[in-house]
Amino acid sequence: MLIKWLGPISTKYAESTKNSNMTDPARGVRLLWERLDRCYGTPEEIEASLLQRLNEFKPITWDEPRRYYDLVDLLSEIESLQNNERYRTQLAVFNTSSGVTPVARRLLPRAIYEKWMSRATNYKSKHNVIFPPFSIFVTFIKDTCVMRNDPSFTHEPCKNTSNTNSGKQKQSKPKLSVKKTSVVNVDQKTLDACPVHLTNHSLNECRTFRNKPINVRRKFLKENNICFGCCKSKDHYKQNCSLKTECSECKSKDHPTALHIQFKPADSDGKLEHSNTKLSVQDGERNSKDHKVTADAKCTAVCGQNF
């Protein structure tokens, strides 16, 4: 029977003791119990085992009242060993705040822990002691277990889905779905499709992208390592771009169509204004400065062939 329920190490010793005491089984059982008591029954081993079980015990949440039964069993085992003269001195730490307070604070929900604080304080004041004995804490956990598992207070109220005032069921409103155009990151080297819509038009042809503020467009190109000179590739920068294209809006070769800036109507002084981010010619992908660009529209004549 002992060999069946012992652990692997103890079972090995039990079989050895059995083989050496075949003619005297009673002596073999006595020797086995003495060995087990020396290995696992000393006060130090008992204390270490109890502390390990307390440390491995997970905190009790408010919706787990059944776990109070497990905690009561463990604490009752400690209380029973405290009544044994052999283990009383080793387990005396549980009669102090250093033995009980860390356990109560870690394992109990805050509301239950505050109730324990109130009961312990009242006990100290009434009996003029430094800290309540461990048996008081065990009794408190038993009372809490009974209270939290009382069937009279564990029923959940039924949810009332009807409108009691009008007696009519509310009609559910139709759900509205809104589609959002979002900008996604681009992984491919050449941009065969629009990185905004992932369709078969280019970034220079994307009206959604061109309608965004210039600083938003430049930020997108920078984050996705897209060339500022052509807006068609991400394997080079503007200064070494050989795919530079002409802007279809203003016929300028200084920027692609995707970075065209739409000027506002002329004000009372005859000036066109827009506020955007101007990109450095040498390193547009990495250096930028915010300033206001002003275009004078007083002269409307075509000046030269390079216009």
C-alpha cells in the first residue's frame, strides 16, 4: 500500500526496505516510517512545504467564492499543526503580523482584506494584544467562506429587456457603416499600384492623395521611403532619381504631379498664397522646413520659352 502511493524517491527506498525485511514485515514498515519522518516530517520541512503552498496559492477574485474552501483547508492544516507541540515553535510566525498580513493582503480581495483589518483592530483593542492569534484569522476566513457562498445571496438578478414604462418593445435602429480611406505602408520596390487604394492607378494619378495637405503627402512619402522626384519607386532618392516626370498640372519638372501645390485664389493685393512645407532640393526626403510661400501674380505675361 505504501509503495503504491509514495513518490518516486520514497518508493525506491520502500522497495529496498521491503526486500531487506521479507521475514519481518512489521520491522520493515517501522523502518520505512522512520525514514519518511526524517526526510519529510521535520518541523523545517513542514514549514517549508506550507510556505511553498501559500506562495503558489493564486489570489482570490470576487467572482471565485468557491476558492475560499481551498484556502480554509490550507489554513486549517496550519492551525492543526500549531496545536502539535513538535511544530508549535516553528509555526509561531503565523501568530504575528509578519506571518498573516502578507498572506491576507495578497490572497484576499481588497474589500475582504479591509474587513479583516477591521476585525483584527477590534480584537487588538479589546484584548490588549500586539496581534490576533492565527486562529482568529482562520475563523474570519471560515466566516467569509460561508458568507460568500450563501445561496441566498449568489443569485444573479434577471435582466429586464422590456420597456416597463411604455410596455412596447423598442425598435432597434439600423446600423450605419462608414468606410474609411486609410493610407497603408508600401513594401514593394516599384509602385505598380496606388499605395493608398491598392488599385491599378499610380500615385501621381490618385486624386485622394493629391487632395491631402502637402505636409501630409510628404510625410507619407518619407515614412514609406518613396522617391520625392518621381513618386514611382522606393529604391532611390530624389538626388539620384532617373525617373523624374513632369507635373501634369503646371508642367513643372521640379516636382511630380503627386506633390503639386494648389494655390488659393488671389487676395485683395493680387498675391497668391499657400502654407505648406518646402522641401530641400539636395535632400528632400530627409530635410524639410516649414515656411510660407508667396507668389506675386502682378505680371501675367509669358516671359521667355522656359515658362
